[in-house]
Amino acid sequence: MSSVLGNASFRPRAQALKSSQIFYAAAWRQDAHCALPISRPQNSVRYIRHDSALQDDQSSGPRPNYRLGDHLHESRGWFRRLRRRAKQNPVSSDGVKSTQTAPSVAPEPVVSNAVNKQNENEASHPKHTSRSHKNTQGRKYLSMEIFQRNMLHLTLYRSFPQLNYEYPAFPTRPNADQISLLETNTTMRVVSLPGILQQYLAILGSRSSFRTILDPNSSEVGGAIGNVFDATALSCLSKKGYSPNDVMVWAWILTAEKSYRAALRLFIWESQHPSRPRAPLFVVKLLMYRASLDIRAFRLLLSYSLSRINQQAIGTITPMIPLDPRHIENTSSSELQGIPMDAKVTSSLVKLLLRKARQLWPAAQLHIAQSFAYYLVHQLPLRHTYTAEHDINTLRTQCFNECLSELAIPSRHSPFISTSIQQKAQFELLKAMATHEPVLPVSRQGYQSVVAVQLSHKKTPAERIYSAQKAPSWPPWKELKMGIDTYRGNEGMKSRTMQALSQMKAAGYSHSNWEAIASILAGWDTDGSPTIQTRSLAIFPKSLKYQSNHQEKDSILWSTRIRATRTLREAWACFLSYQNIYPVPSERVYHAIAKKIIYSDITRDHKQSTADAALPGDGLEVFPEPSSARDVIYVPTQPPPLEDLLKEMTSRGIRPKAEFISLLLRNCLDFSTGMRYINTYMNPKQKEALLTIRSENYKTIKTLKAMDTRLFDSFIVFLCSHMNFDDPNHRPHKTDAFPILMQAHPSTSTRSVLVAHKDWFTGGSKARNSRALSHAVQLLKTTKPRRVSAWLPLLKTLASARGLTSEHYLHRDRQWILAWYEILEVLKLMTELELEPGMEGLTILCQVFSHAVSAGVRDITTVEEGLFLAEKANQDNQLGYAVAVSFEDFVYEGLRYLKSYFDRLVYAKPILMSEAAESPAIDKGAFSIGEELPEMLQVPSPATLHALVRALGVAEDNDGVLNLLQWMSRASLDLKERSNQLGNGERMMRRTLTAVRVFLEGSRGENMVHRDVDPQNTGENSELQHTFSDGHVQEAYNIIEATKSWGSWPSDAEVREYCLWQARLGA
């Protein structure tokens, strides 16, 4: 039997434990925030044997997102046995056998004859009777109850489509006949809380509006509800402390129109009824399975869930308790609300919370990890008092390592920015494991998760210095470029990822293909030669673990080697080396070299400034070849153009997959090239759905919604990137240039044809890219994707100039007014879908508002003509916004919108006004929830802050600029941490502060107000004692000087440089 330390079982016990502890503390000793305490292993430490989830052969990377039902393992014949059981044991509608009278309590679940026979055998063998019989029936009942939770989920999905619940993840997806059988056949009924609620919701969804609770006094509805709450159901409810009223409340919560309102209803009900049993946990989980879950709703549900995990009263959640063993002595049992939750239930809830945090609020992952670690260390023994300490430690080890794995999955938005949060969360878990007695070991899965997060982290200063010292030749060994390099030694040579891999091997885990790939990306190939340390999201193919094809495994390894190069020739040399082994390269390897070719062309066309220069491996940039001929790597053939590579790949019978096609569409040079890619590489159904939109065609809509999301989003990017209204041979229609304002009447059917069917085989050469923008709008309106990534390209395009400035209705200054109202209309559509464009949306709004106000300053008449056109379009097309009547009103309303938008993104406190009408007697003090959670929902980047300063400054809102600066000073630590994640973050923050001075001093710095030095303060430090004639400037100066992380007040040279930069941009 293998030990928890994997292949280290052959080593002496003390040595194996020592290696495990070294991993906890030594790998990140250089980081003060991540340093982990070292605790000596005790001689009394016992081995903890492997669980099935912690086997040594786990070589796959972090698991995909958790979904309801992932932990179920029913056999394929489950439905067949269920149907046979119904025939053999007929049951009445009351849930009992027809030949018997109904008992006063809920009957035991009916099991199959095979189980009954097994029970008879167990009766003849007393030593196997009690525990085996109990576990068998418990598993059967648990399996049925979990399936009924899925059926409850399915009822919400089918009966209430307006609520946008996700489709439940059945372990074996049932067909329509099986679902109908389970919903209608009462002989198969096993009474449980999910089953009772599911039947009630089925009635609720089929009778009347789901917005209100049904009237049980009506005869029809009363009879239906009476069938739900029969004697068996009432007995089941009463045994758990519930009543039919509770079931109706749960339905009231689950059927709220908006996710935020639903979460608030849950919180209101439980805060008003603290003496009643809390809602079942599956109600909370179902609320988080809404596809359109709002970030504020998630914050409420997160705070509520943490109170359940830590057994605290709702509304009185204290700050997160530090993981100090001494705290357990100071914790009164009266602070806990009942018995702690079961470990498996808690782990399932934590996985769901982490999944939603990755999608909506990455900063919350740290607090979820802290809460779960506290539960595992302090509260788990209170739940499992009957279990031996050895078994509890095994359970702890499994839960800790599974949580480490969940924290390695990248966040949906800005995954690299969220890496630092995931690293802190993992270190909290590792710290708890290291300080536990005995020390809890890290499994292979846990090690891989830590390595994955370190791969996605930015280089440390030592790693950056070492990367800069690498020779331009290949392999890139260290090269002494200055005399001081001799004294620096090899610091940074072994990255944090390599240190983690070394500790993993020292702990006894042999390296597999997964570790080989991680090592290549970390800077060292499998033969010990250096590569380029490449920042990467280390989610590797799921087939890596089970792939029996040796060529497929090698293709993953070689595609990684291609990624870990600096120049195109280095990547091409790697490709040719692979081709010498396998004459027909795989699609994965072609994809890797094509990406290098594409980004080589991009970086050649867009020269980076020295201030923003990135090191190799920091991003997707492909660096130029070395200037010295002796450093250039030799290749027998030159790297081909992209089109030649694609022709060669196609001639070998290899077709690109969805991710490859997405790369081509996002980076194609022109419109006709992209149309050729679509015609060549997509199947006919996809082409017809994308190029011809008919809202009444159900098959087309179904195809679009079933399409790979990366492919659909890339097609939207392609359309928005290649719109063109400057064709001299074709005058675009106004509905193509402004498809949102100038749209057809909403009552007409949606139809848009980009390329006719007869023109498909021409490669789209007859397609007009003047229709690209309007086609993208119709696609989004028709499919209504619930992903911000699908809508952001449209928002960015609407914020750009449309061309044809000679046309009267498309004059450049009028365009910004029309663009502003088009963006507001798109944001309204996104709000209806409960989508939040976030800080990127705010940046776009600020940019368009700045252009519109600047246009009004230049020529107010032109802008007011634009307002007239917008109002006319509003009246003609019945759009849902109010147009300002004058330029002054436009500025005032725009400023108010920007400020409220910023407040909504940043401030985390829930707004209770909308729900107060439902429960006016609510104690508002009960809503001081989530005090331990992050103060900000989203932390703005320096670029967003700069855009907001410009918008306020152009409108001459000096009070607004000053208020923003005061807030920035209070949040300076969070803003500093955010800017540190960006390559140009510090420079952009200085630019933002310079913009504050420029706009406060007036006229964008053209007539800068001179500073008056206080005559009483002279001498060496007189430059620190400035006074200004303008009070706003003086207060801004005091704020900037008092904020240590910002440096000094922007100099005159910085102001001049900023004004020149704005002039070059044409602002």
C-alpha cells in the first residue's frame, strides 16, 4: 500500500516528512507575504494512507469547473432498475404500499430485490449485518435524493426559462421519456426535501405567473398542492423542522426575477426568522446556478455561505478568524449555530463558491480559502466526533489538496491579474497544513496546482535579471554582460516553478509528462538545457493523463517547446526538429507555430517603446532576430508565411480546430481573408448560422447557441475589426453605420445576410464589410449570449469613428453623440441579461464622453445637431433612453451616469432600496454583512482611472476630479497592488496624476498656473512647501504629497510631456 507521500514510501519516514515540510517553507522564502512557518515533524506522526482521490498516478493538471452532479456515479442501468422496482413494489400516491395503511412516519425507501436478497444473506452472517445494511440503504437513499436535486434543478430550467438557470449536469443525461417518467409517475417517488420542492415548483410553473405565490384557497390549485403535501411529505418536513410554508418560501426565493433580488429574499427571510431552521443548502446552491448571476447577488450568497460554513448567525459575520491554534481556546461554543456541516457537503459548497468567484469576483477566492481552512482545522472534529483522528486527518488532507486544485483554475476575466490572489489563497491552505499537528502532506494533485499558479505568476525581480542576462544564441545560457554580473551569482536561475517541482520530486513524486511541460515553461527543458521562462496558464489538455498515443503526447511536449522560444527562427527550428521525428505534424504543433508567425507580424508592425519593453516570455510578443550573425540560429529552410503554412497543413489532411480558427479570425489581415477562413474551415451548418441570421429559424438559433464560445466570440471580433465605410464604389446605408440607433422597427423580424448561400464558394469575395457592424449587432441581439467577452468587441467598435466624414449625417463630431447613445443602449441590453462590462466598459464610456464634450467645445452647433438626430432615432425606433435637449444637459447627465457607474463597480455594499418595499420592517442594521470580504468589487486599473480623470477634466468638473483623487488616496494600497500586476502600471499611474494636475490647472496645461512659494519657508526643503492660488490645486497637491506610494507632485516636464502626448493622439 502506497503512502500519502507517493513514491517516497521506500524512504525513511523522517526523511520523507522533512522533504514535505521543506516544500511548505523554502520555495517562497523570498516573499515576505508568502513565507510559511516551519514546524518540526513529531516522532509520533503516523502515516496517512492514500485515498482513491490521491493516487500517485494523478498526472493530470487542475480539474475543470465543478458542476452539480460531478460526484455522482450511478450505473447506466439505474433507470431500468427504477422502472422494474416500480412494477414489483406498487406504491400508492401516498408513498406506501397499496395493501397497507399509511404509517405515521415516512417509510424507508423501497430497494430492489437484489438488495433485499443481500439483506437476507447479511442476516445469516451477523458480523456483516448492521453497518453494511445501513450503508447500502443510506447510499441508495442518498443517490435518489441527489438525483431529485437534479430534477429540481431541471424543473427550474424548464418551467422558468426567464430565470436563466443552467442546465443540470446529470452524471448520465436522461432522455425526455425518462424525465417524463420521473416527473409524473408517483410510484417512483422517494420523499425528500428536493422532491417536495420540485413537485411544488412544477405546479407553480404550470399554473400562473411565477412572480407570486399561488393562492392555495382556489380549488384546483388547492387540490394540486394537497397532493404535494400529503402525509408522507408532511412527516418528512416535520422530522427536519420544516413546514409547507417553508417550501413556499423556498419557491418564492428561487423564482425571483433577478438573481440579486433572490439572494436578498433569502437573507431577509432568515434574518427575520432566526429561530426557524435555516434553508436547505441546495436552495443556496441553486441560486448560484443561474447563468446570469449578478456580482452583488454573489456577494450576498458568499457572505451567507461563509456564515453557514463557520456556523455564525446571519448578519453578524465577524472578520475572518486567523488560523491560530490558540484561538480555539478563546472560541465559545455559544458562538456556533448548531452542529458544523459535513465535510463533503462543505467541500462541495466551497468548490461551487470558488467556481463562481473565478467567474465574477476573483478577489473573493482568498477569503473562501481562509474560511475553508478554518473549518477544516477547527470545526471538522466537532462534526466527526465518532471518527478516529487518523481518519479525520485523511479527510483533511483530501479536502485541502482538492481546494488547492480548485484554486489553480484560471479566472474568467483577466486571469493573469488574478494570479496573485490565487497564490495568496494557496499559501493560506499550505500554511494551515504546515502548522497542523501532524503535518498534512501535499498530494501530487496539490503540487501540480501550486506549480500551475506559479507558472502564471509574473517574474520576480531576480528572475527578470536572470532572463535579461541570457545569451541571444540558442540555447540561451547565462551570459555575463557587465562586470557586476559576476557577483550576482545564479540568483533567479531557478524560478519559483522549478523550486516547486524540485520539492515535489524530493517528496517522492516521480515526474510525468505534466511536470515535463511545466519544466519547459519554467525555463528548463527535459535534457537540462535552458529555455525561455514563459508566463502561461497551465491548464493542459485533459487527454494528457489518459493519452495512449505516443505521438499525441510528444505533440503536446513539442508545442510547449515552440511556445518557450523568443524569435520566429527559434520556434521554426523547434518545429523542424519535431518534423524530423514525425513527418506529419499534429494540429496542436501547427497551431503553436502559426501563433508565432502571427505575433511575429504583429510585433513587427507595432514597435514597443523602451518604457514598455517586455522580456521574452512575459507575453505573446515575438522578438526580432539577434543583430549578430553568429547568434542567429541555423535552420535549413526559412519560416514560411502564414498562408503557406495553412496550405501545407490542409494538403496533409489536417484541419484546424475551434481554438485555431479563433486565432485566425481574430488576427486576419483583411475582411476577404477572414471570409476565406470561414468558408474553408467551418462546416456548412456553422457557416449558414453565422452568415445568414433569421430570428424565426429555430435551427439557426440552436446552432449559434451550441457553437464553441471561442469561435462565436472570435467571429464577433472579426466583424467589428473589419467594418469599413470608406468604399468609394458603395455608399453605406445609415442602418449599417449606426445599426442600433437607426435600426428597423423592433416589431419586424430580425434578418441579416452577410453572404448569400450562392456566394459561399467564392470565399466570401462578394461580401461587403460595410454590413459587418450591423451583422454583428443582429447576431448578438438574436443569440443574447450571457458572456461579457461577446459584447466587449462591439462596445469598443461603437466607441471608434465610423469614417465618411464628408457625409452630413456622419460628421465626425456628430458621431460621438450618436456613439454615446448607442453604447448606452447596448449597456441596457447587457443589464437585462445581468451582464456587467466592468472597468473596460467604464473606460469605453469615458473615452466616448471625452470625445463628445471636446467636440462640443469646438463647435456646439454640430453637437446639438447630433443630439437632434439621436432624439429623432429614439422616437422612430422606440429605444429606451432619454436624449438630452442641449449640450449642457448632455454634459450634466453624462457626468452623473459616469459617477454612478463608477460607484456601482467599486462599492461593495448592497443597495437595499429595491427590496425594502417588500419587507418594510427589515432591520437595516442586519445588513452589515460581509465585513470581512474585500471592500471593492473591482479595482480599477491606472488606465481606467486616467480615462475617468480625462472625462471629468474635459467637462471641467474640478470637484469630481478632486473627489476621485481623495478616493484614490484612500485606496492607494489596492491600486498599487493592481498596478504592480501590469508591465506599465507605475508609468500609467504617474500619467494619471499628471492628468489631475493638467486639468485642475486649466486649459490642459497650456496656461499653467504658476506656484507661489511661501516666503516664510525658504532654504533646502522649500520645494516641499508650495502654496497655490487655486484651492483645488492646493488640495490635490497636499493629497499627492501625503500618499507615499505616488511619489512627488508631477513636475513641469511631466506636464509638457503629457500635453505633447495628447497632441500626438489628436485629443
